[in-house]
Amino acid sequence: MRRLGKYVALGGLVAFLASMGNVMAQECPIKLGAILPVSGPMGQVGERISNTGAFAVEVFNEAGGVKNCPVEYTLRDTQGQSAVGVDAAKSLVDLEGVKALIGAVSSGVSLPVLTSVAVPSKVVQVSCCSSSESFTALAQEGKTKGYWFRTYATNRSQAAMGALLTTEKGFKNTAVIYVNTDFGVGLAKRYVEDIKKLGGNITSMIAYNESQQSYRAEVTKALEGNPDSVFLVAFPVDGATITREWLSLGGTDNLIVNNSLRSDDYFKAVGHQYLQNLVGYDSAQPRLPSVTTFNELFQAKFDGPPNGPGLHSVFDAVTVVLLAMEAADELTGDAIRDQIRNVTADGGIEVYPGAEGIKRAKALLAEGKQIRYVGATGALQFDANGDVQAPKMTWKLNGTENKETGYYTTEQVADLIKRLDK
Amino acid sequence: MIGVLSYLIFFMILALVFGIAVLGLNLQWGYTGLFNAGVAGFLAIGGYAMAILTGPSREAVFGGFELPFLVGLIGAMGAAGLGGIIIGLVTLRLRGEYLAVATFGIAVTIQLVCLNWEYLTGGTLGLIGIPNPTHELASAPLAQNAIFLAMVVALTALVYWGLQRIVNAPWGRVLKAIREDEIAAESLGKNPALIRLTSFVLGCMLMGLGGALYVAFIGFVSPFDFLPIITFQIWTMLIVGGSANNRGAILGAIVVWAVWTGSGYIISQIVPPEFQAQSGAMQAVLIGLILVLSLLFRPRGLIGEKLHVSRHAKL
């Protein structure tokens, strides 16, 4: 029995190494690696994101693939763990020979992958969903060497919109309550900087940890200094607990909330009648035909609307990378990196999602024309740090109805940020 | 072939970094019988100590002393050892599962402290730009990783040698005596409390070393790197490899890490693309299956404990 075990193990190892050899020999298809959490706590979200990424590849292949070569989408699970994600990325790059990486979802996984795999191996990494400001900081220090992009509009614009809303409403003393994650911390800190520039005041900044029974202690602390308004960065369940305790302890009902609270679950849990002075902002779906095109494509494929985090942005992440590959002379990380900026640059001929749109884009590229991809999240324009901005909207509750009160185009948002960053 | 080599180097670095932590756990559990379920916490202490000592300075965050790598390693071991002393003094009077629950709780606490004490740890954003010492020695990534691997191999060998000396010395026999029967050991004039504490602290220092190496290699640290599942992984490595056998601990680290990551590779090769999104679940099943089978067929681990009889006994 013992000896048999050894032979089986040895045989397995040989087969494993042999299969690696096969993989190395291939030129076509071109491989695109995805590192996403399809199991673990983010599994549900990750699975939908992955399916949408695979769908983007399918659409591209319908249009003839990259350089007449079909594209193969190779997924590896991160299990939501950084070490596993890092190993998966390295194995995709070294063993599978993928030309670019899509992912990951959590910043805590994307960042280790970037610093230990993508940058040293000179492979482009595009994330659909990582929101941490650490990426921007890393890029500013020159440590991403330009290989990092994300199609998720960062916290930066959300903080700016929150600050704008607060000051436009004339509030002077605002308390900030935020979820203690990289997302919440980054957003809240930016908000405080922005609001000071717009002439507002902060009475307190209170972080809360997720999934607690009660937030009485946090709320009591936030009430100190008599704020005339509160900025809340939370998710529906905890957000409702906080809001109920806030109101019952005599806090003001002048709430400014992050887009994560634009949810019926939250309104119902607190009660619509208590939220009539609530205002919020959200990423607006840009009013562009390209977005509708994507929504229709998605509906036809999956028999349901693309509701959920990261779906629009992963579709664009994949499509932009593949367009950049098509435009690149050779499939090196450096060439793909530079072409990502080229195929999204201002002034190019606009091209849209879907097989027809991709075909047109490829034809234009073949003629040597400059293109600009306008996709499921609208016109993407990467700044020097690989970040993008998105259009925003503001909203409030009118009875039980969720009503839009303002719309800010990508350019207006960019102007606002420029003003604040001065 | 260069890709395979490059990957194998990368793989071995992570496997051996875990291996050093497994050796630490082996000293605690394998030789002394201390059920430490807080491995992730000590990895975190070592990792953050490394980041604070060697990382670049940042406004609003403590540390960033830009000290040499070696100082970082020693500091990380020192910090984890200090943590081990404090936690050990509090918890080591507990036995078996009680100790396990207490140490598990402490690991979660440490992770939450990392998450919330922004001034020290950078909070959820983590600490970026932690220097990898090999980046100064070579420019090609493959060479950098090869040097890092050589260093990790050397450190593993050093740790292994040191532990072998310890456990084969009379002191090592006392550890086993305490593991088997504490009252009997005490009746022979030994001080189990002190010896248990020493063993616990030494083990924690090795976990700190593992955490520090991981962070230096990745170049980034966040509370996300030290989730409780890491504790489970390290434990699995020890049990599969062979408790109370230092070679078993290292082998277990390599084998379990290979199963954990290789299963993903194999599944991505054999599963048709349309089912790829389910591959995560399949991978979890495969990992579980291999672990269960290995325990069924090798209940004492791949290389179990060697039975020792006194040299002076006549057989």
C-alpha cells in the first residue's frame, strides 16, 4: 500500500510537469488571466464578476479575437486570501503564459499581486473593483511602473461629491461615521480634507466595525459637539442600525449618505418617514448608448439585468485590455500598458461594446486610426495613476420614492476634484 | 521552461516561509503539546514589526525607520517573542482546548488591533513599499527571487538545525515528558510552567520570523494577510507532514501548499471554461478530499514522530 502510494504520487508529479510543458508550447490562443474570489466570503459576488469577464472575452472572440487569434479566459480562485491570490497570479503568468491579469476584487489581494507578481513580471493588471487609496499612493511613488489600472471609479470622486452636497446644503458642523474598511477609511479621510476646503467643519470622525448588534457607543460619541448634519459611509444593515440609534438619541435627520446606502433595505429598515431630509450621491450610469448596449447584451446572455457590484467595470476592464492587445505591435506587458492609454485617449474615434463595435474598432486600428473605447461604464479615461472617474448623480427620498436631484458629467466631476486638489 | 523554474522558485519561497512558521508550531504542539490556535496573530506581529522597522516613513503613521533587513528580522522575532511572553503568561495555565480557544481569541484580537490602530499599522490601507532586500542585489526578477529563495532555504536550514539541537538535547526530552505527563515531569524536579513558556515563546518567535519574511517578500502588509484561515493552513501543514518531526513539518508545508495551490492549477486545466466560475468550490472539495485521505492513510503524518527509547536501555 505504501509503495503504491509513492508510485501514484510520482506518476501524478510527472503528469503535472508534462502538462506544464504542453502549455508552454502554445502560441494561439492568447490567454487572459483572471484572479477573482469565486469561493469564500466574496464568492457570490466574484462568480458573477467572473462570468461577466468571460462574457466580455466571448464578445471579443465573436468579433474575431485578438490578432486573428481566439482569446482564452483563464480563471483562478483567490479564495479571498492574499497568499493564494499571489500564487495563482504567478502561476498564471509563469505557467500559463497569460498576457495580462484581470483582478482581484479585494484591495488586500490586488495589492500583493501587483507588488510581487505584476510589476516584477512586467504584466499589466487591471482590477474591476479594488477601491483602496494605497494604489494611488503606490503609483505616485512610481512603484506600479504604470502596470496598474482599475476601471472602478475611486473613492476620490465620492468624497468630493459628499463634501459638495454637504456644503451646498449649507451645513456647517458635520459628524462623520464610517465603516472601518480600506474603502470607508479612505473615503472618510478624503471627505474631511475636501469639506475643509469648501468651508465646512467636522465635529467628529467615528469609525465603526461591521456586523455589531448595536452602535450606541459610536453614535453617542458622534453626537458630541452638536453636529447639524452627519455624513454616513455604511452598508445597509449596519447603516440602518446606526441611523435608528442616531435618530433615537436625538441626532439630526440631516443625513448625507454614501451610495452604498442607496438601497430599499436601508430605507425600509429605518422607515421612509424618518429619512425625508436625507440626501445622497451615486455613480450615475452615464447617459450613453454604449451603456444601454452593454445592458442589452448582458440581458440577452444572462437573462437578467446587470445588477451587482463590478459587472460593468469588469466588462470594460477585459475589453480595454483586449483592445490594447489588438493595438499593440507585440504582446509584451510594456506594449499593452502603453496601448491601454492609447485606446482610451481623448480625441480618438469612439467605439462601443458588442461584437459589431469591436469589429469596427479593429478595422479602425488596422487603418492606423486612433480609437477611444466608450464602454459599459462610459468613456474611460485613465489618469497617470491608472485611476478613472465616473459621472455622478445626487438623489433624495420623496415619500417612498427615490428621486434624482442632480447630474454631474465626468468632466464636471473631474473639474470639482481639480479644484479640491489644488 | 524558464516559466516553470520561475514559478517553482516563487512557490518554494512561500512554502518555506510557511514552513518556518510550521516549525515554530511543531515546537509548541508537536514537542510540548501546547494547542496554539493563534498562529495568524504571531505571524501578524512579525509582519508588522518588519514593516515598521524597515519600511519607508509615512506621515501620520508610526515607524518607517528604514532599518536594514536583518534588523527587521531580529526585531520581528523579538516582537513576536515579547507577544509570546505576555500572551503565554496569561494563557499557559490553560490546557488543551481551553488554551486553543484563548489563543484563537487573541489572534482575532491582534488582527482587529491591526485593523484599527491606524497610527501603528496604517489600518485597513495597510503599509506599502516595504523593501525587499534582493531588489538591491539583482535587477532581474528571476534572480531576485532566486536570491530570496536561497536566503529562505538558509534560514529554514538554520532553524531546523537549531530545533534539532534543542529537541535532541535533554531539554527536548523534558518537553516531551511534559507533553506526555506533566505531573510526572514535575515530580522529577522539572519546572513545567517555565519550560512550557520557553517553548511557547520560541515557537512564537519562529512564527514572527515567518510573518516578517512573507511581508518583505510581498512588499506590502495589511490586516487582510492574517485572516484566521492562515492558522488552519499552518496546522494542516503540521498534521499532514507529521507532528513532532521537524522534517515532517517542512515537508508538510511544501505538500499542503502544493495541494492548496496546485489544485487550482489542475482544475483550471481540466474544467471546461463555462464551468470555471464553479472551480472555486471544486478546488475546496479537492483540498478537503486530499487532506482527509492523507489523514486516513497516514494518520501520524507523512513522516511521523520517531519513537525514542533511552540509549542506555538494553533491548
